[in-house]
Amino acid sequence: MTVNDNMPNGPKPLPRGATLTDVAAAAGVSTMTASRVMNGRGGASEETRARVLAAAASLAYRPNSFAKGLKGDRSYTVGIVVPDIGNPFFPEIIKGAELAARARGFTLLTCNVVEDPEREAEVLATLLDRRVDGVIVCSARLEDKRLQQAIEPHRAAVLINRPMPRRVAGTIEIDFRTGLAAATRLLIGRGRRRIAYIGGPPTSYSGRMRRAGILDALTEHGLDLVAEETSTPDLEGGIAAARRLAEPGTEIDAVICYNDLIAIGALSVIREAGLAVPGDIAVLGCDDILPARLVNPPLSTLHVAKQDLGDAAMRMLIDRIEGRNLQHSIVIEPELVERATT
């Protein structure tokens, strides 16, 4: 057998990826400076940071997160748990969290628990097994004791819309109680006296706060809810709940909904019944998802800057991972956006 001297004698070596040293050389900085920029540690001017990031992009540089993890007992991976990725409220939070994670050299794993508390507990245990450095839990559905047991073993945790002791987790809460109280007062001031509420999952902490805000305003004016329904937090749930409200014997002139998806479902039922919105019945949602602006008539709702919320949660989480518990809790005030349904 003749061997062609021009043929390689073994498997072709894989191409070498760009290293941090390559990035530093391309940007005209030291390797230490390039490392600080790529790891989000600061200490470099904006001009230097821009040069390093541009060099990294042009070289298709990818940090070796495995090697970093071996050095610092880190996986440089974090998780985010959401109750329903089909609800447009949560993808915007995920987007903000993912952008903030990437900027600090972390990879984000997204977990959808389909409104199932048991699935939520399983996912949090799985993320622990995967050695993630921390978790963000949005609108947790587990009851308090089980939730604390599930997140306490994690290195770091941040909860959105759920209180928790400082030692266990950082928290970011949207003050729906104050926001719904103000919105309800507005409805009352415009002559609405027969107000109904369509609530969401009974395990939702923020749902309880929404309801409490409505009752605060009603009590101030000597009023009660004339009707109340619970619903799954989606269009189908809103439609079903609104149909129950439409049964004979219940007269309402306003309906406040746990979220925009429920409100949009309710809106369709009200219009099918031949009633005018807001002439006969005013409708108010919560969250200000994109479809709220597109339905006819456009939905009045409480606005939350969702991408900013995800960004803030991720920054808080990474601070906790790195031992900088600078801020334990943040409270965000929602903003009433009046459109055509009130």
C-alpha cells in the first residue's frame, strides 16, 4: 500500500477559537483589561469597553465558561422560572433578564411550569441538580413554606412578585395593591358602582394584592364587589368567567381583571352580548401586554415595564451570586394607562 505523502496522517485538527489574548491584542489593551470588560467587572472607560466588545464580536470570541467554572466553582449559568411562557407578559421579562445575563457572561436557562405548582417544585430541584449559580422565579405558584424550601438550597435567588426573607432571596414586587386601588377610585369617581372582579390563580400572591387594592377603594366609598369569579390567567379563562358573570341576576357596570388576557376574553363576551364598552360596562386589565393596545376597543390597563423588570431581577441575582447583596427588595409602581375601555 502506497501512502501519499501529501495526505495527513491523522484526523484534521479542529480550528482554534479566538482566545482572550487574541481579543486583547485586537483591541490594543492588556489581557487583564479585556478580561475585566468581558466579565462585566468595570474599571475600563466606555471607549475601551467598546473597543474590546467590538474586537470580541469580530473574532467570534466565546468565553470558556467551563474553564471559568472550574476556577471559581461556578457554572456561569442561571435559571428563570415562569408560570406560562404563552402569556406575553413573561417573554418580555425573560428578554430583559437574558440581555443582562449575557452582558455579565452568564447563560440563561428558561423554564416554563405551565401554571403547575408541582412542576415548579420539580423545575427548581432540577436547576439545583444542574448546578446553576442562581434562579429567578416569576410569580411563584408554590405556597410559602414549599417555595422557601425549594429555593433555600440555591446559591442565590430573586423572586418577582413574591415576598421572602432577605437571607433566602432578593425580591422585586409590583405594587398592584396601590395601583388597583387608584384605578378603582377612578372608576368610582366616574359613576361606576356595581364593580365585578375576575381573579386569577388562587395561589398567586400578586393576585391577592390586586384584589386587596380593589377592596381598599370600594371600602372607602361604602361599596362591595357585586360579583367575583376566579379564572385561569388566559383568554379562555376570561371568556368562561365573563359568561358566568353574564348570567341573569348579575348587573355590573365595570369589571376589573387579574390580567390583560382575562380582560380581552371578557371584552369579547361583553361585545357579543351587544353591550357597549365603556358605555354599559367599563373593562380594566393589568400588565399592559402588546395585545391590549391592538384589541377593539383598546384596553385600559396597568402598565409595567417588563423588560426593565427582567433586567433589574438579573442584576440583583448576579449581585447576590457574587456576594454583593446591595439591594434586597425593590418595589415598582405600575402606571395606569387609560385607553378606550374605561
